[in-house]
Amino acid sequence: MHYVENRTFDQVSVGDSAELTRTVSEQDVALFAAIVGDPGQGRPVSGPVDSSRPGTERPAFAHGLWGGLLISSLIDNELPGPGTAYVDQSLHFRRPVGLGDTVTVRVTVRRKAPETHLLTLDCMVRDAAGEIVIDGEAVVRAPAQRIRRPRALPPDAPVRPRGSRYDQLIASTRGLPPIRTAVVHPCDAASLAGALDGMAEGLIVPVLVGPRAKIEAAAAAAGRDLAGVELVAAPHSHAAAEQAVALARAGQVEALMKGSLHTDEVMAPVIDRADGLRTERRMSHVFVFDVSTYPKPLLISDAAINIAPDLDDKRDIVQNAIDLAHALGIALPKVAILSAVETVYSKIASTVEAAALCKMADRGQITGGLLDGPLAFDNAISKQAAEAKQIRSLVAGDADILIVPDLEAGNMLAKQLIYMAGADSAGIVLGARVPIMLTSRADGTLARLASCALAQRLVHHRLMAAGTPAQ
């Protein structure tokens, strides 16, 4: 957790200053539009035409209100900080600011009034050329007591558009051949559209497996054209899953994608001991989350397949997640084995198993990752929490992968990230002969495409590891 702390009136001196630098991004425009209620949803607002760029006639983006918000943010968070009360403000707007412009905001204490605890602050905003954009003053009442509060984002965290990491993931597959994918029973508009969108992005070559009439009806409902798309007829969902698995066993497809049927219907023929897609590895699901408040992709396993995995199962769960991280370009993923506490406690079995997994990694039974555990969730993802507990670890506070104790914990963690932290989720099943995309009815287009991209990256990573060039 990151915190901001204030300075009380007595701790502030005349001449003290604070500053921040910010570049106007499209996300700033969108966020500002949401705040002021701009019906254009992100069009430049509240500013004159910027004639300093002949030929562009670019409207200035909120050079008044937005600049004033930056000044307020600096005062509220830095000088004096939390607990500050505005009394008066007078600002003069000298020049426009547009997308891509970088501005530096500075506030300086000019006067203190001990009898009222009022501070007069000189306020200045300059552009990259040093020209004054805004100047003026603010009068505030400084707090009398120390206040410390959580900061919504780390001070150096960029504001990213939602889904930007998935956009980057999909972009990273450019140049890779699409993978032939059996789409199991795509008999609703959402699952069919997801498969066809994956084809349009060059991620997969869909092979639609299921009842022809229902698939064609779904295409009509979605307004999509099935011309040129291979369709393998199967009378119902169970038969579609069996046929898709048979295609994978025969090497005719390189991945499976769940359509409009239950997960257990897809997985039943996959795990069949005689005719399924088993390997020596336990199958497990890996979520890849894009969490706006975390500085990198976050992999979580297993929240969908293994209900109460034992130690041997967890070894495979960890190795599967590490293998996916390698396919995503993470050379030495940091793996946090989660429990309720960060010390080994005999009455909490997950702490003992976490310690055993770390020792298995020391002995080469798990390879390719850096493990630590047990770790509680907070000290797995927060350096401050880890430091507060005096945990000395290369993993704590910087995990790439979180291994949960069981499916219940993983499922709750995943849904909390989605519904309370606004995270985006994509994921695949590993440990079978081919990757399996268990898309959900709640998944949007981007999440479905991201799952396709994960499968595509994994397939081509395996081909490269085997010395087989992509075709």
C-alpha cells in the first residue's frame, strides 16, 4: 500500500514548495470528460483553438479546469497534504494545453498567518518550453494534526486505459501464424462472435464443432458471416466436446475453445484416461489479470479446475503457471505461494505445503521460476506490506504469479479483483496436450481475444522449445 502524509501548519515554512509533472494523455481526456460530464466522452473541452500549431487547429484540452485540478491535487496530496481546506483561489489562464503536452505544476508557500493557520501559495503551471500556462494563488487552511492515508495509486504509476495490457498482448502475436482451434458448441452469439473475432485478429483459425442449424442461427443472431469457416457437425454439446477432443488427439487442431456449454461438459472428454488429452502433468487453469493498480500482468492459479489440490497437484499447478509466464516473455517469474499468514504454522496446511513447494524448487522438482511462501496476499503484492513484516524476499511485493491454496480461495480472489478492483481477466487450461480456453458468458470481446492470444503464444512457445519452426 502506498500512503500520503501531510505537513501540519507548524511544519510548513515560507519558501517550501512541491511540484509534479504530467503529460496530457487520451486517458486524461477521458477521465476529465467523465468528471465534468462532457457529452463528447473525451473530446477536447473548455479551451480555445491552439493556433500555435498552424494547420492542426487543435483545440486546447481543458487548459483551465484541468490545470486547476492538477494544482488542487498537488495541494491536497503534497503541500500541505491531507486535511487541507481550501479558502480561496485566483488563477489566470495564459496558454492552451493539448494532447501530448507536458506541464510542470508548482506550488510555493508565500505567506503564513499563525492566528488563522492560513497559508498563501503561489501557483504556477509551465509547459515543456518553460512558458507560463497558469499562474495565480491559493489560500488554504493547513491541518493542525498529522494525517496519513492510503494513496489510490503509487505516485509514479501511469494512468493506463483499461485493457491496455491485453491490447499489448494481442499486438505481441503479430507475425505469429494463427492456431487451428476447435470451438466447442458455439451456439450463442457471444461465443461464436468471440471465435470469429479471434479469426479476424489473426489469432486463431476456428473450426466450429456442434449442431449446424444452431451455429448458423447464432451467426444470424450476431449478424456474422460463416463463409469460409470450417464447421464439423455434431448433434449436441456432449458430442461436440468429444469430437473436438478427437480432433486435438489427431493433431488436426492446436487448441480448444469453450462455446455455449458448461465447463464440465468440455472437460469430461478432455480428462478421459483412454481417449482424452491427458499428459504426465496435472491440468490446471491460469488466470492472467490486468489490474490497473498493479504494475504488471498478474497470473493466478488455480481458480477453476482443481478443488482441493494436494502437494503433488500444486507442484504441477506451479509449473504450468511458470510455463505460461515463459510463453509471455517473463524469463524468471516470481511465484508467491499464498496462505493466510507468512510463517509456517502446522495447523494451517497451506503454509506447510508452501514451504515444501519452495524446497521442491530448490531441489529442481520445479524449474524456471523464483518461489517464496507462505506469503499472505498483502505481502505478496505490496512491497510496503512486506517491509512492514520485515520479510526479506525477491518475490514479496513483486509477484508475477499467485498460487492459491484451493479453488474456493482462488475463485473468491479472482472475482474480487474483477468486481471490486475493475480488473480484466483472461485465462487458459494447461497440462493437457493442447491449451484450452474456458471463456465465460460474462467475458467481453477483449477478454476472449486475450485468451486466444495466450493460447497462441503458448503453442508457438512450445514449438520453439521443441525446435519446430512456426508454419
